[in-house]
Amino acid sequence: MRDVVARLRPPQAAARRYRAQGWWREETFADDLRTVAAEEPDRTALVSRRHLDGSVVTLTFRELGRAARRVSRGLRTLGVRPGQVVAYQLPDRWETVAFVLGCIEAGAVTVPVLDGESPAELERVLEATGASVCAVGDAGAARALARCGGRLPSLAHRIVLGARDGDGRTDGPAAGGDGGALDFHHALLAATPGDREDPPTPLPPDAPALIAFTSGTTGRAKGVLHSGNTLYAAVTGARDCASREPAGGVVATTAPLSNLVGVRHAVLEPLVHRSTTVFLDSWDPAALVELAAQHRVDCLLTRPADLRRLLHHSPGRPAASLETVVCTGSPLPADLVEAVERGWGVRVRNAWGMTETGGALSTAPDDPDGWAARSVGRPWPSVEVRLREAGEAEPGTSQLAVRGPGVCLAVLDPARGQVTWCPDDTDGWFDTGDLVRDDGRGGLRLVGRRSERVLSAAGFMVPVVDVENVLREHPDIDDAVLVGCPDAAHGEVPRAVVVAQGRAPSLENVRDFLSGRQVPDWHQPLCLGTVPRLPRNGMGKVARNRLREALSCPAGAHGTAH
């Protein structure tokens, strides 16, 4: 896969068009960092809280730029050259931001791996990408990589971040006990005599810069290849989504820094918009509320599951300065949007995007109250959408394809090392797999995914998102998803899997409730399962493949299962 990545570039006609339209450029994020560090060196770039001891680190752009240069120099000392792959599986700490920016300055192709992903999955990523360096969060992960031995011949260096106090002393597992791994601070952040400024060696803005792996909620993950310019297009579009001025602003995010959404918003966006990012390395709603108030956060970028937990902790507005909540990653339940807008007095915005497309659609500030639960909004100015009939779906449902400067360079099959999609294949149009309907205000409403399709007994696709949203309104249901259940007579029928809130409801009770909410009979589940909690991946999306495996339903067995 490494050789394939090195050869990929965007179509020339598209590159010229996006440059002429201002969505792409000749500069790089390394240029942005140096510019903001020179022009506004004392502006706060990030605020990072560590759960272990409650310490908070605040870095200015001058300090962040210095840290990134040290990481870049350290990587080059380890033999990393422009175009080589560097991977990381790190917690959400300030060092992770410096590491990503150091990779950019060194010209490395960066590969984030979700913190908490299994050692086997990390090994698969490293093997597929041919990474020469991998930074991990603790000595245990480094030892697991050491045991891979000859299976990772390209991996020359393992680096351990570990846990350190404010003076840089290790207070977690020492790197020396993990079979030769390097200490992160010593290898990458140590000052040198004079702390010289080596010139950066960033990759050209159209070259492959980052490989992100999809969340894989319905199957094995794919590699998605982005350039500096596709990332830049997503970052500049995000400004419109968050409804902030180009300069300034303080954004708190719960998106992991080892995911593309976190990289864009916590690492890259501050360089372009000169904003401040606030984040924690471990979920702690009380700490997030405290930081939001202290640093006057005006925008919260989060996921529905995190937002619900934060709302439970703080029914009132967590910070007087908060103006906007932007949710991404999974559908927004109506009750959650209503509770936040009523209890906090702020507007909730829904932002739709994919690893492959970057951000592409969002609701607007002038939409009606609660609109974020009913729509994913209109396309960003840079994005084109194309709708086509969705076959088995009910009339009015379309399959969504998008084209624009934020769409990736390629989608890769890591197991075979082959390109499965690139813009040349389809004139730039990427089939998202999402099913949508007109929202009545010039935007789109998400109703499900083809890969997560659920068929009714009559053989038509059920609007999964709509049914799930109504299920969550049931007084005895805390959370719910709809999946397909094998059926001897019809092939497949809808099955609701719910997390009960107290007493578990019966299938008859659930169907009566849905009927009372005018949900058509053919949309309703014919099977019901209950689980203590829904399995989710690192981005908070329900892992439907794991759920189906755990709740295999015998063909033709309708009713309630636990």
C-alpha cells in the first residue's frame, strides 16, 4: 500500500479548478503555523487537561510552534524522510497536537489510530501502511508492537509517551521496560543547544499527507487518503459550519485527536482560523464545564452521546460564553436537541461529513428551533451534491453522492493494498452510501445507510433513522437502534435493539407506541432485543456489525429477545 500511496495525486483539472475557486492553495499547514507564531505569538493555541492529576497545560502559538519544530527535528534524526509513513495511537494530550504538527513539518504521511483500538488492529494498520515510526501512549502498547517481530519489518522505531508531570518526570511505566522503545519527551521534545530552527520539509499541498481509517461500524475499516489541500478545504468549510469569525474563537471538542475529526478541529483549524482549542484526555464533564467557563468557550464540537452525558451533568448552560453546539458523527435525537436548546439557550447545529468527504453539509443559524434533529442541512459552498433513486426505498428517498475539494484522494483496501476508489473513476463524485430525503427547506434529511439497510416484510427499505428517533422517545427506552433480523418467510424483518430505562418494554408495547406516533406498520420492528448498552466505536457510533453478531436472531423467530 505504501508504494500505491506515494504515486497518488489529484486529477489535474480538478486541482486547477479548486485553486481558481480558492478552495486549494500553494501553502501548507506548516506555513500557517510559522505565520501565526510570528504574527500572534502570545495568542493561546490550546488548553489541555490531564485526568491523572488534574493539571492543565496552556500553549501559545509560539510555544506550539517550538514544540512542533522539535518533534520534526527528532523524527528526522530517527531517519524519517518526506513521504515516509509515521503512525500514532496517543491520548488526547497537548503532546499529540505537537506530534501531528511535527509530522507535517517533517513531511511525513501521518496515520492516526484511535486510542483504545486493539493491538491487532494497530498491527494491521502498521503492516498495511509500512509505517517506519509509531508513537503510542504507554509501554504496554510498545511491548505489544515489539512482540510483532518480523511481521512489521518497516517499523524501525517505537516511541512511548507515558505519563509525565509538569517537570517532565515519568510517573507511569518507564520506556526502558518495553524492549527498546524511545521516550517521547526525550526523543522528540528535548531542547538542543541553541534550539536551532531547522527549515521545515513539508510535503507539497497536493501530495498524500494523511491516511485515516474509517470507523468500520458495518465491516472492516478502509484506508482513506487525504492531501494537505483536501484537509484545508474541510477546515475552511468548518468555519461556516461553526458560524465563527475567521480570527479568534474558543472551541471545546470531545472528538479524539486520533481521529480525522479531532485532527481537523483541534490541530489544523486553530492554525487557519487563529482559534483556541480546549480538550481533555479523559471524559470528565465537571472538568469540561470548568474549563469552558474559565476560558470562555463559545463553540462546543461534540458527538450526540457525549452531549447527552454533558447535559445530564449540566442541565443549565455550562458557560455563559457558549453560543453554538455543533454535533457530528451520528444522528441527533429530537429530545436531545430540544433539551439543549431549551436548557442551555444555545443553537444546536448538525454537521454531516465522512472520513472520505470531510465536512459537506450543515444546518444554518437561521433554521427553526430543533431543526438539527430533522435535517443535516444544506451543502457547504464548496460542495456539490447529486441525488439518485434509491431502488428499494420508499418514494422520495435518494442515494447521496458528493463532489468537492474536501473529498479524499483515494480509498484503499488495506488488506490487498489496492485502490478501491479515486476521483478519476467517477469524475470526482463519491457515493456516500447514505440515504436522504428533502427536508423542506432546501436541505437534506438523513434516513439511513445502504450498508445498514433494514428491509420490511414487504421488501422495502425502512427509514432507520426516523424509526430510531421515535423509539428513543419511548418512556422506557434510553437508547435504540434498528437492525435486520433473518426471517424464513421474508428474508429479513426489522428488529429493534433497545437499552431499557428501568423496566424493559415488550414488543407489543413498542409497536403500540410507534403506532401512536404515526409510524407506519411496515416501518415497525417485528423483533425486539434488549442490551445493557449499545456497543460503540471510538467516535461514538454504534458498531452494528458487533451488535448483529451478539444478537443473532433465528430465522422466523419473532418476538422479544434479551
